[in-house]
Amino acid sequence: MPDTASAAGHRPRAVALMNQKGGVGKTTTAVNLGAAIAEAGRRVCLVDLDPQAHLTLHLGIDHEQIKHTTYDLLVDPDCPAAHCLVTAAANLDVIPSEVDLAAAETDLASRPDRQQILSRKFAAIEDLYDVVLIDCPPSLGLLTLNALALAGEVLVPLQAHFLALQGLGKLLETVGLIRQSVNPNLRVAGIILCMHEKQTSLAKEVVADLESFFQAARSQDVPWRDCQVLRPVVRRNIKLAEAPSFGQTIFDYAPWCAGANDYRILAQRLIETWDAQTESACDKAQASTTIEVTSQLVSRPRKVPTPQARVSRRGPKAARYDRAT
Ligand SMILES: Nc1ncnc2c1ncn2[C@@H]1O[C@H](COP(=O)(O)OP(=O)(O)OP(=O)(O)O)[C@@H](O)[C@H]1O
Ligand SMILES: [Mg+2]
């Protein structure tokens, strides 16, 4: 099994699928991207951080299979992450959710560490996975902040509508705040265009606006400076909307429909990007080790010359003088 991330001793890729706007494709993307990455042989954990529990329902996870949920994980100090895991398919585990998660914000209000509970608890099981996808609720509240504290990167599912860009500023601002406080490595890695209808002129305009916005950010010190509008876009495809009612991923429900193809290729491209980034991080780490070793050798204290050696370096004449005196 290709296992670049953990084989190289790295933490898993933790990705928050985040957009405070509702119904843009976060859950559909978490489920189907996760399933495609798992099919490609990577070990995936999906975290359902939405009280609507749509991800849990989409995967057809039975009530009986669920022992503990994201609510227990966040609120009960004695509930470890390992107790919440449910296996949905080969290479695909889930930390499920239930409606009681809605109470978590109030229940955790007085906890000073409330933004970092998920990341702290998840650390105990991170070795089990190559990729973690967190399905965020449509809000920028405490649940989303917990996702951002665990994540290394944010992918933003988005529909190319007139209002789509409206909430983007607030989203980016939230990521910036979390980066300044609890998670200095957090970055916005990509926009995933969902339910996309590329022939419409509105969609074309919105995509052009997005591209130029992120292009302008390339030279700035902001967490979205490397953000790409990812390709392929996920086309509007009715099979993707039907699959949740059968409790199936698109790869079980209609493996060769347009939606399945889009998510499969998107997963492949992301894996390639992640592998390339891991490789270059390894190269950099190796190079800096080499530089460190070299500089240690260079700066190693020279052997202090003995008086004898000092004499002989001054030449035979001086040596004779030394002997004479
Ligand atoms: N590419 C697509 N083609 C057709 N329907 C889609 C597509 N992607 C998502 N849908 C449908 O659109 C609706 C909203 O999608 P989804 O639940 O993934 O959005 P969400 O952002 O998670 O919503 P929420 O903010 O409520 O959590 C669902 O009914 C889903 O089945
Ligand atoms: Mg959702």
C-alpha cells in the first residue's frame, strides 16, 4: 500500500472542508473525495463535525455501529478518539456525528482549551491514517474552529454563484485568525467548484474573479497565497444527489457517472500534489541536515597547536633560536 505520509514519518494530511455557506457540496465532497482517496490505497479518516450528521448518513452508517460520536469526543474528557471510529469501507474510517453535537458549543463554553480538543484527541490515532478529511458545519463557530486547529490545510467547496464570493472574505479572515493563534501552519490550499455548470456566463465570471483574486494574493504573506482553483471541477450530476439516499458513496452507487469520474480525478491530482509536497519537504529536511552537519564540521574547534608545533611552523631558524634561549 502506498503510504508516503506515514512511511516518511509525517503526520497525516488533515484537510478541513470548510464553507460557512450551506449546501455548497462540503459533505458530498468529503464523502466522495475520501472514498476515492481510500480506493487509491491511502488510509483515510473522515470526521463528521456537523450536527446535521449528513456525512454519517451519506455513508449509511447504522445507529448500532455507532458507539461514540464527535459530541462524546469533544465533550467527554474520558472519550478517546479510538473509541469513536467506525469502519465504512477498506481504508475508510469515520468518526460519526449525531444531532446532539449541536449542544457542544454551549457545553464547552467555559473550557479554555475548547478550540483544540479535536486536535489534541486526534493526535492519539493520527498514525493510523494518511489523510484526514473533516466535514465542517455551515458556520464559523466552535466546531469549525476545532476543525481548523487540527487541519494543515483548508479546501473550500464552492458553487460559482453571484453570492459565492460574498462569504469568502469572512472565511479567509477566520483562517487567518486561527493561523495567528492556535495553528501557525494552517493554509488555504484550494477551491473545489461543486455542482458546476461551466457553460453559464455567470460561472465563467465567478471563476475568473476567483482566479484573479488568488493571483493577486501570490506575493502577500497570507494563508491563501498558494490557493488554487482546483481542476477538474465537479459537474452538477444527479447521481451525486441520489447516492446519499442509498447510504452509498458515488463509487458504490454509480461508479462510472460523471460525478464519480470528477471526484476520482480530483483525488488523483490531490494525491500527486501531496506526494510532491511531501517529497520536497523531505528533500529540504535532508538538505538542512546536510548543511547542519557540514557547518558543525566547519565550526568544530580546531585542535589547539602544541607549543612544539608552533615552534616548527616558525621555521628551522626560529626553532634554532628557541632552543638556544
Ligand atoms: N455535483 C453535484 N451535483 C448534483 N447535486 C449535488 C452535487 N454536489 C452536491 N449535490 C447535492 O447538493 C446538496 C448539498 O450538498 P452537500 O450536502 O454536500 O452540501 P453541504 O455544503 O455539505 O451542505 P451543508 O452546508 O448543509 O452541510 C445535496 O443534496 C447534495 O446531494
Ligand atoms: Mg454538509
